[in-house]
Amino acid sequence: MSEPRHGMADNKNRRAIGAIIVLIGAIVLIAAAFVPWYTQEIKGSVLTYTITINENAFPGLPGSNGTIQYSCSGLPPILSCPTQTSYSTLKLTNTGNIAEAGYFMMIIGFILGLLGAIVGLMSRGKASRSGTAIALSIIAALLAVAAVGFFAALLPGAIGQDTPNHAGTGPWSSFSGSTTANLYGITGASWTWGPAVGWYLGIVAFVILLIGAILILVFRKDSLPAPAPAPSATGTAATPPPASP
């Protein structure tokens, strides 16, 4: 009778592990909401200076200052790096809408993932709660992958709408790429663009959330105790039928 009890305990522990994995996925997803999702790098030479300018785009509200940030190196003393700003200030209305939608997807995904982890941990004592934990975790995972896919699919078009006079190749023509252009006063600058760390974290969060949901699903039920075996007849003497009168 001890083996079924061990089986029940094992399933409870595995569900708890799945819930903890879901929690980790939710934390990774909320971390992704506060780091850059897209970056552009301009690199070139002016006189004796080799200049590098990085523009990093964060998810968030379009009017929130700091959703667009810059880092620079090699600038001559008379120049300064652009200050942080917002999508609204730069009149990047459509791009800002994409950033806002992705931001709220991640926030909602984090909340659902957190709830899924809590309910999953509670299901360690009551297997019937595991269904709710699975549903919450899967929805959180879907929101994570939706934010990633939404960003990659729609961002180039949004950038194109925000820069109607663009010409040649640029972030409006592909999600990731490179070309040469005259930018920031640099002639023939090397220009690269593509996803930043936050976008990749969104993918990681999706995978972790999905793994946690699968673990809870696989071990959603406690093992039932096996039925008691029938008494053995070994060694029992047979009772003869009663004698006829």
C-alpha cells in the first residue's frame, strides 16, 4: 500500500515544480516589459572620430518619456548624445501603438502567469485546482508569444507609416536588417536594426510558461490507491461437503 502513496506525493511535487516554472516564466515576461525590444545602430566616421549611436525602443505608453533612449560613443566634444524621449515626442504614433499593445500583453500575461503559479501551488493539496492553473498558464504563454509575433509582424509597417518619405532599405522594409545611409550627419554610415534583448526574453518567457503548464497538465491528477488484493487461499484447507444422511 505504500507505493500508491508515493505516487500521489510524486504527482503533487511535480505539479508544484510545474507551478514554480510558471512563476519563473511570469517573472521573465515582466522583466521583458522593462528592457529594449528594438534597437538601431548607426556607426561611421567623421573626420578623425569613429562614432556609434544606438537608439533603443522600449515597450510602454507612447507618451511616456524614456521609451526611446540613446547611447553614444566616439562623439567629438562639440556634439552630445540625444536625450531620452518618447514615441509621441518623435511623432511615432503607429510605432508607439505597437509598443503600447505589446506592453499591455506582457503585463496581463505576467498577472495571469502569477495567478497560474499560485493556483498551481495550491493544487498540490487539491488536484481539482490544477485545471485552473493550466488554463491561466497557457493563456499567459499565448500572450507572451502573441506579443513577440505581433511586434515582429507589425512593427515594420508601423515604422513605414511614421516615416512616409522614407526611401530605400530600412526598418520599414524588414524587422531586422542592415544598410548604409547618411544619418546624423554621417555620410555612408553603417545602419543596422533588429530585435533587442526584450524581444528574445518574450520568447524565453513563452517557452518557460509552456513547459510549466505542460508539467501541471501531465501530473494534474493524484495517483489513486490500488485496490486491496483478494485474500490468498494458500494454505487454507478445503472444507468437505456435508455427508449425505
